[in-house]
Amino acid sequence: MYSTLRTITTAAALGLCMSATGCGNRHFAAPPSLPDLAYTIHGKLWLGSVQGHRTWHLTTPWPISDLTWPPDGHAIAFHGKRGMGVAVLEGHTGHTVFAERLPQCCYNEIGWSPNSRYFAFSVNAKIDAPATLWLWDRATRHVRLLLHGLSPDYPYGSWAYDSTRIAVATGTGMPTFNTKGNPVAEILDIRSGRITRLGKGVPGAWSPDDLFIGFNHWWVCGATGCFVQEDIISSSGGKPTVLDHYIREGRLTDEEWLALRHGYAYDRWLIGPHGGIRRQLVPLRLERLDQVESWSPSGLWVTARFLTPSRRIVLTLTNRDTDRSRKVYASPPTGECDACMNQGYELMWNSASTAFVMLTPYVGGAPVKDVKPSLYLYTLKSGHLSKGIRMADPYPALLGWVDHDRAVIVYSGHALFRYTPGHKHLIPIVHGLRDSSDEGTLGSGSTAELRPGD
């Protein structure tokens, strides 16, 4: 029997402490350890199991807009809406520790450090004003100001894996029809305050050994939009390695690195141990809105999508060793829906790299009929997709594999579901989640995150 929010009437509300020094001998009816799932509904924080059997409602100092787990899964950082604050719920004490009051405008999450000690975020008083970078330390329970002048257009950053440095973009700079504009990419050492300047551009993800970092900058703008040059660069600075010119602005996402035996995988390229290009696996189709979707954890397989002349969004699977590709799925035509052409496949591999679950893109627009996404399982052994399960809304989401890759948690239609491969139906876990106006996210209405470390 799976409980839902609408049937839970006896969940104990936990009064959480707002003191950095603890709350004396006060005890709470908290779970013995933080459960597998955290989510919000109308600003209220709930914890629950991925089986849906039990839930706990936690009282917070103000309504929550978003939440995030550290890699060790032993705390939750959350923030309120404008004018409220950032706080951290400690799993071992059940206490909520206040971090920083937010201004009336903008909060931007940079996230937890890989070692789970630090939580970084930026704030700015106005949407077009430079942001300030702040750091919360779980060990000292103190927050400190790290840097002024983050770019208002890119008030984010990325952590080095050694948890001592953050790559950010400072200054201003956006392209116009006639000019190229870029902020300045910098690396900040959080211990010494030392700054390494990489040059004009926007920094991306770090390589697993922290030797290289993704590096993109605006290249040229025209009547059809802006193009970006995609590079990688040494984290100590120097001349970047150019991967490609004329990449459409909308194609770039936060590309991730993967460590291989003799180098790395980054986007569609195999990179040597010294940062040189060894091989390109997936072709670049300038006008086809192509995109690498995901590498398998083993680094042997890469999935990518592209748009055909008939306006179908095709997903392919390529073997790194043989360069051979196979078509996994082709969507119905997108019609005249320009936004639909850039919809991708949400895809998650299991840890053994033997299978992945995926959500097909939403397609529509006259003269074709709108088609909502479906959920599929693809196994390498069979080489085929399972029978699809149609989703209830246009923009569902995958939260991740659970129970040692035996099931997947899916968001769709104001609810969280548990999908077990081989089963024909989704099992509801949580109802009553509220949609956001942003496509593909739960947004300010509701948010849900799985605890790391399954």
C-alpha cells in the first residue's frame, strides 16, 4: 500500500532548530537517518522513502523554493524566496543552521563541493547587477564572502574535484548583432583567495583529475542567432584547445568529462592525457541542432540526437571503440513547433552500463498532432526498446535509479512514480506536486531530489 500526501494525516511535524550552536537537549521525531527522497509542496519540506511507505514533514523557518543534497547525502541545503534566506539541514542532528539572508532579487546555486564540506551560492541585488560569491562551511558552520563581481549573465560556477577551487565568470559581456562580448573566466582558490585568469569566456566542468576545464566563448552573432566556440583549457591557464567553431548557442549545455584509460571523453570528442584531440565520435551537423545526450559510465557508449530534414528528432548510440552507430529512436515530425526542434531525450544509464531509461521528446505544432513523451528502457543485450509508457504531461523528468538499479523514480503529472523495468505500469509514490512555468522542471512550486549514494 503506497501512501500519498493526500492520505497522510499523522505525519509528525519536526520543529527544526535555527541555531549554529545547537538547541540544548531538544529532541525531534526525525527518521534515524535521512531518507532516500526530499521534496517540497507549496514551500513545505517532506522526506520520504522511494518505496512510498513512510514520509516525514519538517517545519522550516520559511517556505522553501529549492533544495539540494551534498554528495555524501548527510545534509540538505535549501533556500526561500526573495528576501528570505539560505539554510542547511544537518542529518546527524536534525538542526537547521541559517547560512545567509537573501536580497530581494536573485539567488543562484553553485552547489556542494565534491567532498560535501562546502556549499557555494551567489546573490545579486538586481537582475542586471554583478553578483557576489558566498561559501558555507559545514565544519565551522560559518558563511563567508569569497568574491565580488560575478557576471550577472553567468552568476554560476563549477567546483574542482579537489574541493579547493571554483571556476566562475566575472565582469560583463554579452554578444550583440555587431559585436562579440564575453565575461572573464577565472578560477578562485577558496583557501588563499588566489585567482587564475583563463581569458575571456565562460568556464564549464572540470576534468576528473582537475587538469582541464571546459571553456566556451561567444564567437559571432548574426540574423539567425549567436554562435559559440567550444574549447578546453588547462586549469593553470594557457592557450585553449579549440574543439569547434560555430556551435549554436542553444546546443551547448553543461558538458561533462569522463575519465578513460588513456585520456578523457568530453562532449563528442576523445581527448588525450595532455589535452589534445584524439578523435571525434559524433558528427557535427551545423543546422541540425545535434547534441550529445549522455556517455555510459563505462565510457564505451555515447548517445546523441540530431534533427533530420523531415524534422524528426533521432537518437543514436555509438560505440567508442568501433565508431559504429545505431539508431535507437526517431520521434514523429515536429511540425512547425520551433521550440520542439530543440527538445532532447532525457536519458539515464544504470551503473553497469548495460541499459538506460529514457524519455522521448515532446513534439507538436501544426500541422502535426502533439505527441507527449513516453518512457522506455533500452538494453544493450537485446538492442531493442521496451514497450513505451506514455507520460501524463509534456515535460516529465527522471530523478534517477534507486535500489541498486532495480527501479527508476519518474516525475510526471504532478506526481512521483516508481518504474521497475519489465513492468507495464508506474507505481505512484507522491501526489500533489505543483508544476512550474519552466519547461521540464518542478520549479518554485515543487522540487524533488533523490539522496545520493544508493
